[in-house]
Amino acid sequence: MSGEILSSTTLQQLYETDFAEWLDTTAQLLKQRRFTELDLDNLIEEIEALGRSDKREIRSRLIKLLSHLLKYTYQPEKRSKSWISTILEQRRQISLVLEDSPSLKNYVTEVFVSCYERARRDAADETELAIDLFPKSCPFAEADVLTDGWLPNL
């Protein structure tokens, strides 16, 4: 690919047949500032997907974290190192995403309530406890949920 000119059609076909090669070729074109040869439609789609991926990861990990905090609170007799490990790991992974993308801290706040609603259903399903046992509004402060080492007091 050193000096050959690629058509956007060729690059679009490469996107469909060999994603890794498409990535390598796209990176090379960007480094060489050969912008007119880029497959812009797929490049834009992939960049947007990166942002969605981080948001999806935050939501997924926050739901799991809140669910485990609920189980920890409402099933004290079943607490385990595994639950605490899961709580710590979810916080760690959320923190890593936020280190790379600090602007997503606002996103955590934006989705906190909806993640709690999902976590409440998940906790009820996993524990086989009545969903009404778990508060409709999150009993934990967002700052506490994300604080290393914090666990709910009974």
C-alpha cells in the first residue's frame, strides 16, 4: 500500500471481507494524510461505535455493581468473597473507562437511575426475593457506589 492509490470502493470491500486489514490500511492512509482515499462512511461508523462501546460497558458494569450491592445488603447471610470481588472488579473497570474518558463521568450520572432499575430486577431474579423487597429508588449515593472499598452498612 506504499504508494498505490486505493479507491473507496476497494476499501469498502476490504471492510466487509477483512476488518483487520481494513484497520491497518485505514491507519496507514491516515498517517500518510491520504484523506481522499479513506472509506469515510465505515470510518465514521467505527468511531461512533467506540463511543457506544464505552457507554455500553459503563451501563453493564454499573448494573452488575448495583445488583451485587443490593444482594450484599439484602442477603447478608449469603455474602461471599466472590460478591465482594465482583463489586471491586466492577468499580475497577468503571474507573478504567473513566480514566480514559473522563467526560463519561456525566454519563454515569445520566444513566444511574435506569441502571439501578435494571439492577433491582436482576437482584430480584438472582436472589429469588420479591422485587418489592428492594427499594424503588436507589438506596446508595452514586459517589458511594463508585468509591473504592465502600460497602453498604446494615
